[in-house]
Amino acid sequence: AGEARLRELLDHHAQAVELDAILTPEQRAKVRRIRENMRKEMEARRSLLEDLGGPPPPRHGEPGK
């Protein structure tokens, strides 16, 4: 499973690099803002679930339990 996951991650990275190459600086900035907002939202959800006493969801890229 580790090798398949590595291939998946490498493919995802290659797609991101390819996309980044065709974006304008303004579009890249917008993508960065969107990613940062999504990261903050996920952290807020994680914190809320922990505050409610439940187990936190797995972080992006981590297997669930």
C-alpha cells in the first residue's frame, strides 16, 4: 500500500506543478488564499470535535483509525 500511495502523491505533485506553471501570479495568490482558508477551516473543525470530546478526524494524508 505504501508504494501505491507514494505513486499517488507523486502524481498529485506533478499535476500541481504543471498547473502552477500555467497560472498567472494573481491566480497563484488566489489558490494560496483558498488553500490557507481550507487549512484553517479543517483545524477549526478538528478543535471543535476535540472540544466536544470526540476523537479528532485524521489529518490530511493520515489514515483514519
